[in-house]
Amino acid sequence: MSTDLDRTRPVWRQIVAVIEQRIADGTYPVGSRVPSVVELSTEFGVAASTAQKVMAHLKTEGRVRTEVGLGTFVA
């Protein structure tokens, strides 16, 4: 699934919005695994550091939780 991003606005915020929309519409239901940093960077064509920023923001906002060795899941 490819998503076009507006390169005139912060890309990481746009990706956060896409992930939050997917959580809201049930694409990623509560308890389900969300894509890894590598998967996000590949899907959106961004650097891994940008994808890490997205995941850190989602975790800070309480949208996802990380389980060491298992992955990141919708909170």
C-alpha cells in the first residue's frame, strides 16, 4: 500500500496521521501488530530515523505499546 506524502509539510507528522487513521478505521485493530520501523520506512519511502520518530510519537501519545522481542502493538 503506497501513500503519497506532501513534501512541503513534516513527513513524519503525515505518517503519524496515516497510522492513526488506520487505527481509527480498524485496519489496525486494538491489540494487533503495527508495521515495524523497517516496514514503515519501506512503505513510505523515508529514512529509518523518520519511521523511528513516528513510532516514538505514537508511543508517547499512548496509541501503541512495545513488547521487547515481539514488536509494536495498538494500545
